Amino acid sequence: MESFLVSTGIVALAEIGDKTQLLAFILAAKFRKPVPIIIGILLATIANHGFAGALGAWITSLVAPGTMRWVLGASFIGMAIWTLIPDKFDEDEAKLARFGVFGTTLIAFFLAEMGDKTQVATVALAAQYHAFLPVVMGTTLGMMIANVPAVLLGNTIADKMPVRLVHMIAAAIFAVLGVATLLGAGESLGL
């Protein structure tokens, strides 16, 4: 349950102001059809984070537990720093309208998540917790918590969100996870 809750919270916070949330705002404003956008986000996230979680699980089978602890600790600290760097949105990611609302959302979100901090976090969390399904479910829920309001409420909520504060909280959580991992937290998990 811890892996699910931590994964959900970290990704929900890290996603605030992220390029995929900006993409959600743009798609909502462009198409004004929230249901296919939300379904597209959900399916793209499941596919993307499923791949990332599987990669995290696979990596733990290749790397010795002592080494993995250092890699994960450094990865979480790196994620803390990366979370503080504002994302830039590429307008080309939203220019797939010929695929319809659902198809455009599915493709754009899947591509926008490739190498994104929430995908990297999913890899690290799956490796940390050795819990593929709870981590992928948690990171997917975190994405939906951050992006569904963006789709439904659009720019109304964007102007009222303290994005910098949310990023600082997410960065602090990543940093605590990194330091805790480096100090030996998770050793009972084989790290």
C-alpha cells in the first residue's frame, strides 16, 4: 500500500505545471471534449508507465542490491533537482489533430511522457519498491489527479495554482526518498 500511496502522491505533485499538464490544458481548450481527452490520457499513461514500471522491475533483476541502493538514491535526488526546473511545452506535441480528439490525446500524451520526469520516477519507484502493479497504478492515478482537473477546469485553475510551491514540495519528497534510500531505507526490500 505504501508503494501505491507514495507513487500517487509524488506523481500528482510532480505533474503540476509539467509539460503534459500544459498539454492537457491545450487539448481541452482546442477540442472542448473532456471525455475522449481524459480516456486518451488514461490509456497513454497506462501504456507509458506500464513500460516504465516493467523497466524498473527488470533493472532490479540485473543490478546487485547494494549498487541499486546507490543508483536509486542518486536517481531520487536527481529527480528532486529536475522537479525544480520548469518544463517548456513544444506546440508540435499538440499538432496531431488529424487523429481526432482521442487519437491526438493518446499519441501526444504517450510521446510527451517519454523521458519525462514522471516516467523516470515510475522506473525508480518500481525498482525501489519491487511492486510493479501498485507503482504503475499509483503513478497513473497521480497523473489523472493532476490532469483531469486541467481538462475539466482549464485555465480557471491554472492561474490559481501555486506551481512553484507544489514543485518545491515534490522536490522535497524526492530528496527525502533519495537520502533515505542512500541511508539504507528499503534494505528489508533487498536494496
